[in-house]
Amino acid sequence: MNSPIIIQIIASFLDAKTIITFSQVCKLFHKTMQIDSFWEKLYYMKYIGNLEIFGELVTGDLHMKPLNSSRKFLKLYQKGALRENNWSVIKGRFLPDSDIGLISMEIRENLKNPLLPLPMLRREAKNFTTLVQDSLGNAFGEPPMSGFNSFSEAETLMQVFYDIQESLIQEYSTNYHSSFLCKTRWQLKSKKSNKKYIKFLPKSKTLIKSKSFFVNDMVLVVKGLIKTHCTSVLVNLEKISEIKNFLNEYCIRWEAYSASISSLETILSPLCSIFNTIYDCYFPHKFRTPAFTICRLMIIIWKREVFNYVYDIIINGIVIVIQKLRENLEKNNSVNMDLLENDILLLSKTVQFIVDMSGNELTFQYIDHTKFPAEIFYLILEQKVERATQQYYLEISTLPLLVCKKLMKYDESFVSRIFLQRTSYKIKKMRLETLLQSYQSHYFSLYKEYGSFFNDELPTDPFMYTPFGKMLFNNDTSLTSTKKIKNFIEYIKVKNHANDIVEYNNIDGELEEIKKGLCDKDEEIEYVNEGQGFSLEISKEESMFFSLADDMDVEDFEKVAKYGFK
Amino acid sequence: MSEITLVSKEGTKIQISSQFSNLSGFIHNILQDYQQNEDISLASVSFINLQMILEYAVHHNFQVPQPPRCPITSPNIADNVSDPWDAEFVNRLNEDQIIDLVTATNFLDMKSLMDLCLAKIACMFKYKDIETLRKEYGITEEFTAEIEEKLKSDFPWAMEAESND
């Protein structure tokens, strides 16, 4: 082992501050400090090592290429440290140092190890299956609990905010300040020229004394902590190369993050409340816009820092796991559904977590509607699943009718558990069409083989005037078709296959209803939501504000604000 | 097989339990094709170091002990190890002896003892300023003012950050 490696090991026992001193002693030490694998170790130790989490590990043998990102851990570590440093910048501005320390600690702890078990969902689980859906879907209901539950000192923050509210509103009245307020409020992506807006707060004395920006800065430092946490989650995900393990890890992390959202909403409610008050004073709006909440802020950060980098892998992963599941069903004669249960649960969770990223306060009201206006991520998933399903159904439609029916039954049982109504409904249509096709080819080939000896005295069978009879008529235009069909139906009945005719007719009926767009549940959902003022379609301008898409840029915002704000 | 014979650089033989392979990757590999009564030659390990290594191994009952705290939190090694004996053991040695021992543990692929020695060296860096370190290690080379300025501007966070590590 040569001396640079020994020096590296020695340095690995040092904290960042000592390492920087160490690096200034001589060139060899300085060179050691520049090695990125060394910072990787430090980064893992500080940000990932103590990312404790609950949850069972699900693994499989479906391998994929891990996310290929060339990380510079020194930079990552630097970013994290700078963001932490920002807390010291807001110290002493209206709040005692001890309170700032407590708030920072509380946020950090709630992010890393949220208060599990997860809080109860407010509506029945069948409406909103995840915490985020529950939170957004109920945004217009009862307001979230206000105040701090976790520590008494933090009540001071609430009090301080109210005490300085008037003066803050005064200070934000200039255009300069209000544009920053807008950017923070809507998470606007800065124009290139404005890009330099303090990511890392300068420690200028004038700024510290000024009341202005205090709320903005507070939001920015909170955002910094959340971003650092999200990046560490991404770094953790990047190394996984097994698909089920990846999906499982993502689910555990997102579930924990949802719990963090829930607890931070409570802890930081005074901050949101004052932010909304100030904002509303300067931007009285024409139409309904969602409030500034920690939930929205955290979802947007997660989208930007984690989801945008992994959604492709998640979506492809879901499709691959479904394909494997179907292959297993196809290969094995007797299927033990209990064995598949783990996979189905994992898939259903993952899909719900994609849904979390594909809706908002308004659209979630229609989550069970067949026309749920999902945003892009779910649409991509749906498209890929539809394509894979189409392919699979095409393959099994060539199998004997009995096998096809059995496989379709399994497929039906898990598809409806995994996907939203809008997708299940589309897949149901495909399934019914394939089944009809399979019935048709099976019975029509039997029909063709059926002999030419007819019993003329047979009475007319009612089945002749059902879709099954029509199908045979459509395929046989000869003059003797009526007699042949009559005898053929009798033959099926004698063979005890009359049930197949009933099934065929039922499938045909169901398919007709789907084609007409009839779905009882849709009407019920529309009735309930329209009564509360939620529309299935919202205007483009309004949707921009409600969208949880990763960003709205300044230009878009200004365009809409012209019509929406005075 | 219960005992093995190790031969130091000077040719001195020492008998030790084969469980020593739990601590040393080198011995572990040798034992894969070991013929009974065969001597194991340790060409890079002096008798004194071998004695110290065996003292450490016997104390820990040939089991890998808890590693030192990482990052270390104090310049005193005793605050960074779980077994006070480890701190006493390594505190008995001067810097040259530690370096010798590190070389021996490196030869024997004995990570636990090597970490203990290197953690002890790391303790010597903790809370010391640049000039003291340079003086202690006889480093005369100077960074240019430009590089020094760059270091300061690149890592202000390390100087200002709260000690959250």
C-alpha cells in the first residue's frame, strides 16, 4: 500500500472541516483531498448512512442498467454544507437562535426519519390510496392543523410571524420584492438573466437586519434542506441495478417522504400561513388558485430532484415486471396467486406513486373516473402498458379457447388491482375484444367442421337471435345457413357448452356498453364533484397554477398573471 | 488444525491459534492450502511487531473488534474506540512505531488493527492549524498565495459550517 492510500485512509477518519485544513498543509495532502471517491465516502456517511427507513426488502432477478450519472461528490457535499450554512444566515432575524436551531433539527429529523406509522387517510382508502393523494384531494376541505405540535418553543415562530406581519407586508410592496415573492410562491424557474438569485444566501449585514426577504429566505433555507435530502435519496437509488429492488426502494423512500410531508405541513404551517397572507395582499386573484403549502413545495422538489431522473426506469420497470408476471402465468398450469401477491402489491404501490406525480388538488377529485385527466407521467405509463398488453393479448388469442379464458381471468384479477379505473377500463375493452375474437375463431372453426346433415324439424332456438347467432350468420352467407346454425347451436347445447354462448353474449353486451362510454361510477363521481364546484375540465390558465409539474417559468406566469391578477 | 507457526523477518518462530485467520486476510488465504507443521514466513514483519500484533489478537479473542468512530470526534483516541484497551495499546507507541505497525498490518491484511493505528494518526491532526501541522511534520513546501486563496474561496463552508458532522 503506498503512502497516498494510507493518507486517504487517515483522512477518512477526519471530519470535513479538519480535512480542509489537512488539505492546505502540503501538495500531497491537497491531492488526496481532491479524490472524489473519498468525498463519496464522506457524502454517504453524512447524508445516506443514517437515512434510516422502515420497510421490507423485495428483490428479484430482473436486472437493469443502473442510472448512469457521473456524480462529483465533492460538489454534492459542498452544496449540502452550503445549504446548511444558510441556516446561520437567518439566525437572529426576529427569531432567537435556539428556535432556528430547533426548527432546523425538527425538519432534518422529520425528513430522515419521519414519524411512522403513517398518519391515517382522511377519506376511505378506496378513494385516495396514498398520503399525498389524501392531502391534495382534501386540500379544499378542513384546513390542516396549525401550530407546532412537536416543541413548545416553536410557538414563538407563529407569534413572531404575526407580530411582524404588518411590516413585512409593507416591505414587500415594492415590485422588486414582490417579484421574489412570486418566484418563491410559485417555484418559478428563473429567466437566464435572473439565474443568480441567491441560492446560497450572502451573509451581508444589511440583509440580516432587513425584515424584507425574511419569509423568502426562510422558505429558501427550508427548501435547501429538503433538496439535500432528495439528492441523497437519488444518489442512493442510482446504484441499484435490480428492477424490483429499485421499485421497492423508490416506494419505501417516497412513502417515508410522504410521511415527512405530512409532519412538516404541521411544523411549518405558520410559515405557509404568513406567506399566503402576504402574497394575497399583493396579488388578489380573479380565480381560484391553490394555496402555498409545504406539500406542494415538497412534491415539486421531489419531482425536480428525484422523480425526473428515475421515472423512466420506474415506468419501464413496471412494464417489465408485469410482462414477467404474465409469462409466469402462461408457463405454469396451476398458478398459486399467493406467490404472485408480493409482485402485485409492489406494482400497485409503484403505480399509485406514479399517480401521485400525475394529479393535483382539482384532478384528484376525479381519480376513479374513467376520464381522470392524468398528467404526463401516468399517461406514459398507461401508453406503455397498453402496448404491452395489446401484444400479450394478441399472443394468447392464438391459444386454445379454454387456456385463453383462464389467462384472461388471471389478467383481469391483477390489472384492476394495479391500475387506475381509466386504464383498467381501456384494458378491459381490449380483453373483451380479444376474448370475443377467441370465441369467434374457436366456434367458427367448429362450425365449419360441423357436418351437413341437418334435422329440419328442430324448433327455432332463441340463441339464434343473440350476438352469438349473429356472429355465425355474419360468417356464413350461404342459403342453408339458418338450418345449419340452428343445428349447430343444438349440437353445442347437447355437448353442454351452452354456457359459452351465454358468456359470449355477456361479453358482447359489456363491450357494447364500454364502446358507448357508459360507466355507472363515472356518473356518481361527476354528480358528487360538480356539486362541490369541481369540474372535470379546467381552463388552461387555471390548470397551470394547479399543476404540480416541475416548474412554471416566469414568462408563462406573467402571461397568465395578466389575465388572472390585477 | 489448532495452531500455526509464524516466522518473523528475523527468523523467530511463534506458535498461534489458527483462529488468527479471522483477523488477517493474508493468513486466511495461506490456510486454504496449508500443510500441517508448515512454517508461515512473514518476510515483512519484524519480531517486535509480530508480538504486538499477537497481543492485539489475543486480547480480542481472535475476533474482529468494533472499528474506531468515523469521523473521529476528539483528538483523544480513547474517545473514539469502544474498548479502552485499544486506546492504551496504541498510545504506548510513538509515531515511528505506529508507521512500522501499519506496514506490518498492511502485509498481513489486518484491517482492524490498521484502522486503529490510522485513527490514532488522524487524532493527531484534529484541531491543529496548518502551521502546527507543517512544523510537526517538517513540511517546508509552500503553496503559492494564489492556490491558498483559491482553497479559502473554494471551501468557505468548511470554515463556517456548524459542526453537524
